[in-house]
Amino acid sequence: MKCSGIDALSGEPVCVSFGQLVESVEDVLGATAPAPEDTAEYLAPGWIDIQVNGFAGVDYNSPKAPLEEIAKSLEELFATGLTRFFPTVITGAPADMLGALRNLAKARRQLDNGEAMEAFHVEGPHISPEDGPRGAHPKRWVRPPDLDEYRRWQDAAEGQVRLVTVSPEWPDAPAYIEKLVSEGVVVAIGHTKANTVQIADAVSAGATISTHLGNGAGALIPRHPNFIWDQMAEDRLSASFIVDGIHLPPNFLKVAFRAKGVERSILITDAVMPAGCAPGDYRLGEVEVELLPEGRVVLRGGDRLAGSSLRMDRGVENLMKLGGLSLRDAVTMATRNPARAGRIAGRLRGLATGERADLVKFEFDPTTRSIRVLETWLGGKPVYRSEAAGL
């Protein structure tokens, strides 16, 4: 197959030939890049999201989520330009977490496009038990790091747990982190009120990511030192950000991107089951939530955030609109950076020969900094085509 457009990372017109892998990327002879104010069709590696709790009415944390419903949620994700993601299981009863991982592993193995579920992210239960940093995770199921429990996760997930978020404030956290890292698992710091020494010890043990930095935090924290500044200043940590215009204000984003640099910043959605659905009441496991008309997902009857309703294409837009980034940098934070942080092979070099043919073609309006996804390919397979594609 072949497709043409402006390479979103280089800005040059290209024609990409591909099967399961990219076979060649050639300059389009005689073509010129669009004028700065012109809308044009662009090509990029498909988006990667390392934190998706659910989408389109499907809760990935439910051990009973039907495979056909998971398949439908994948179709909705492909329409946003997403090609690879980490379904994310959060703090819950041990049996429920194992059941969810087992169900997701079955979906990954059996569904036609199950390979889009690159691996799994377990966020909790080894997080802070304190109100604020715990976020919307149910307090009664928060518990200390446990290697035996981790091994049960891997058994249920068929060895596909790739990312684990933990709070370093637990006394045994460094040893736990070191063991997981030795087995090829990426460890992230998140939902924490850890102090400076605890964060430094976690990084020395092998933690490499801050999960949704700036969120999963108390409303009131010390001016300094505090766990946000400590992670912001640590150059060995990449950081993921929920860029929905709700979780983080623009000024925080701009400062965080300057501190971490584009190369260590990762776009995530932290999407939950109501994402892509109509406003109303929903249930995430044992937690009752509400999707408000403006897109906020909150605990029902309150204002505490409980995940997001963000789509990745809107997130890429928001990186430009709220974070002040260029299209190139926004696409980098949605593709190459999560691939590197999540150790996703074949997705590290952009549009390049030998990379996986996970591609997204989209229309970009530089005046409004808006994106419209036209086509998506997963490993060379067409998985989404807009009615506007080819018009």
C-alpha cells in the first residue's frame, strides 16, 4: 500500500509504501510544503497512549467486559488516530484486578485488532492511601507493594504487564521497583505524597516515568520541597500529562514542558469508560461518576476528577493550543516519546523504513491548530477511514 502527505515530523511531502512494516519513505518530487496558513493533509506514526482505563462505554477494569464491546471500543479509538495503547487497570479488589487483566489478555489474543493493546498498565494499588494523592482510587483497596501479587498479575495478563505505577512512600518501594525493572517492567511514580529522599530512592531503583504529573496530588502542598518540584527537576524521569484543558492549566503545562523538555514529555488521555459517550451518570467498578457536558468526569455528587474523557486527536490539538507547542513537537509527544518510555519496539524513529506501519493521515489547519483524522492503519491494515478521506 501507499499513502502520501506532509510528514508531520519533518514537514516534507512524502510517499510511504508499506505492508506490515514501512517499506520506503520517498520524497514527493516537485511537491512543496504548504504555506504556513494553508490547511493540508499530513502523515504521522499513529498515536500511542500508555494510559487508557476505558473508552466508548467500555470499562477495561471490568472482568466482565464483553470482547465484542472491547472490539467496538477499539474501532472508536482508531477513529481518533490511536494505533497502540496500554489498557490500564487501577486499584481494586485483588480478584477484580486479576479478572480484568485476564479478560484483557484474552481480548488482546483473540480480537482481530487486539494487537493494538500493546501491553498493560497497572496503576495502583500500591499508591498513597491519603485523600488527595490517592485521587479517585478506592481507599479500601490501597495496599503496599507485593511481589507475589505482581507475579499473579503477570500470570493473568499472559506476561503483558509492561508498566506499573507505584508511590515511593511505601518502605519497601525501592526493592519492589528494582525487582520489576530487572524483569523488564517500566515503573512509574504516581498518586504519591513521597518526600524528596523517597523519590530519589525510587529513581535510583529504576523508576523512569511520572504518571500524569501535576495530578493525583493533594489540593494543598508545601511550597518547596514537594513531590511535583522533585519530579519536575529529575532529569532521569519522563512525565506524562493529561492535556484536556481540565486537569492542568496552560501555565503549568508551559512550565512543565520547559522543565522536562519535549523529549521527556508524554501525552496521555487517562480516558475512562464515559469517554466518547453522552453526558450522564456512569459506574467505574464500585465508583459512581458523572460525565458533565463540558467533558469533566467527576465522582458523582462532587467535583473530584475521576479520569478524563479526552481523545488523543484532541490531546494533540491541545498541546498546540494550550501548551504552545508546534505540530512536530505535539506529534512527537504522542508517538515517539511514549514508544520510548513504554519500550514499544518498531515505533521509535517516526516514518522510517522498517518501522511498524502504524500510520495516521489527518488534515491540519494551522490557523485554528485543529486536526481531523482521515485514515488510520494498524500494522499496515486499514482500521479507520473517514467519509472525508480522499475528497
